Amino acid sequence: MGYTIFYLSLIVLIPLAGTFLKSATLTWPVFWATVTSPRALASYRLTFGTSLIAALVNSVFGIIVAWVLVRYKFPGRKLLDALVDLPFALPTAVAGIALTAIYSPKGWIGSIVPWQIAFTPIGITLALVFIGIPFVVRTVQPVLEDLEPEVEQVAASLGANRWQTFWRVILPTVLPATLTGFALAFARAVGEYGSVIFIAGNMPMKTEITPLLILIQLEQYNYAGATALAVAMLVVSFGMLLLINLLQWWGMRRHLS
């Protein structure tokens, strides 16, 4: 216990405490003006909004991908299973450049679709979906592997159709793992920088994410302002993750009951 507390304090608590202490050098009116400026509020809406949408999309399609990998046998399944982990190993800058090259107005896909993807919130959401999908797949997949197919057959023999089987048998089983994957994907998306910075376009009030705004404050040697924005993001992220954990606890309690 002593080693654990020391390690967590050294790696997590002390840096976070330093962030709060640095932002405390600002007076309350200056701190409030910094974290509630129109540019900062626009970056919050973009960062948390796109992260939430990307995590929701990954929650839905992550279950589908995990289901296909577990229940179906087809040529190339192991290759597809390995590709799921690619966003883990791929440098985020490489992912951002690749996505921008494909979805820019002159890219392979961007030149075909009738609307612009790169340099818009749609492109940011797409990048966050790319880097977040492994979190959901890898948390749901072991649960589906432990779920015996006989359970679905029993539900079918009792008269349940496919939708009823999924809603009443499969979903309650994978819901806690899905919420865990959702939380991990959301947390990763909120702090993502490398893959987003290229495809975002970085236009203030439009496609400027909060991590970029913090970096701009640091480049201007406004360290207190940067830590103020960091504290604001930390508080909001902690509140949302706490809510997700409460939902996960409720889902597990409901499943066990």
C-alpha cells in the first residue's frame, strides 16, 4: 500500500496539485475571465462535444466489431483482429497526416463526398473515432468470448427473436464493459492532440481544440493562463468520468440483480 500510494502521488497527484497551485497564482476574476473567454468556451464545446460523439459512435460499432470477431469465422479474421490495435501502436501524428491526406478536399475520399470533412468538426470527430475504437472493442471482446452461445439458443427456444435476445440477454451482459470502453475512449479523445491537430484546421472559434489553446498560451509564456485552462478541463473531465463510473456501477448492479 505504501509503494502504491507513493507511486500514484509521484506520477499523478503531485503534477495535478502543481497545476492547481500554478493556476492559484491568478486572482479569481482573472482566472474566471480566462476559463470563460469566448475562445475558451468555443474550444470546450468542440473538444467535449466531438469526444462525446466519437465515444458514443465507438460504443455502438465497437460492440459490432467485437461481436463479428468473436462469433464469426472468416478468412482474414486474425488480420482484422490485429488491425483493431493499430491505433494503439500508430503515432498520433502519423494518424493525423494520413486522415488529412485521405479526407482533405483533394484527398481520395474528400474529393468524392459532397461535403467537406477535413478542417471541420466532422473531421475531428472522425479522428477521435479512429483513435478510440480499440478501447471499446478490447473491453467488450473478452466478455463476449465468455458468453456461451447456448445462452442465446435458450433464449431463442423460449420464443425470443434476435432483437429480444440482444436487448435482454446480450446487452445487459456487455453493458458494464461497454461503459468502461466508452469512458476510456472519451478520456483518450478529450486529451488527444497529435491526430486532431492536422485534420482540425485550427481556426479559432471554429475548429480549435482546448489542448491546442493551452499550447498557444504556453508559447506566449502565459503559464498561469495555460494551467487555468488545464484546471477547467480537468474538473469537467473528472465530473464526466465520475458520472460514467456511476452509470457503470448502476449497470453492473442491475445486471447482477
